[in-house]
Amino acid sequence: MRTIKTDITDLFVSADSFKEDECYLLDDDEARKYIINERVARFFLDKEDYRKYCEIHAKKLKLKPFAILQAHGSVDNGIWIYSDGKEDRRVQSWINQQDGKYGTLLLMPCNGFTSDERPTKPVVPYSKKSLLIFSNGKTCMGQTNLGSGGFNFEMCLPNQKEPINSYEIEYHLRKLKETAQS
């Protein structure tokens, strides 16, 4: 795994994904960081309430806003895994290592929501402090070039086992703003 750090995002990218994305092959480190930040901004382009929620949550906890896990992934016997380029690892283990260091963890490996043969119960990750965002569509976030849009995602709040949907985000954002001001 490689880590690319920007002012708002730490990107954890597998060797395979690093080689597949033209952005990472740039010789100019500042240009690479700019593109990564732009992709995060575009990711939330039509999801303003989610972006605001992530920003307020990170600020409230005094955490860096985002960490991104970009790697190939799948579900094996009900366990969401990703490949770090050498071996398969549990996505939940990565979440546990990063939980509480970042306001939001963007999980890009393909998961149970993305398969033609979907499991009866999709894999839903869990955290104690960080928000979790992951694909809920047929297309993996990693296959859509982070920030290109055209896919849906789920967001799980800390200590919640069920994702919140677009109908609930406004309510949760209002509650978060109230607690952040007190």
C-alpha cells in the first residue's frame, strides 16, 4: 500500500490501483495532490448535505477530514476484503486501524452491493468514531474514478449498523449542527 497525503485527504492506494490510475503516475507531486482533492470535492458535488455532514463531523472531533482506501475488493464467505497488492485483507481491519484518525473513511473496494450475485445480506462496515462511505450500486467506487459521479453510496454513522439514506441525511445534519453548536 502507498499513502499519498494532501491537506484534507490521506489516500491509501494498493500497488495495483496505483498503476491503473493515470493521476498517480504524474511526476509532479503537487499536481497529484491537487487532483486527489478535486476528486473528493467532485464526489460530493450533488450530495451537499453529505459533504457538510462530513466536514462538521471532522471539525467537531478535530480530525483530518478524509481517508480513502482505494484497492480491488470482493466479498469472500461474507467478509469484505481488499487486496493490498500482495495479499487479501479485511476491509473491517483497515477501518479499525483508521477509525478515529479521520472524520470520514471513503471505502472504494468493491463489496457485496456491487456483485451480480449479491449476497442476501450485503456487507455493512462498522466504526466507533469515523463516518463510513461506500458504494451501494452495481459499480464499484474504485471503477468509477473517484469523484466522477454516476453512482450511489451509503453513509454509516459511528456506532450504527445500518446506513442512513438520502431521506434521512437532512435530519441527521440538523441534529449534528445542534450538537456542534452546544
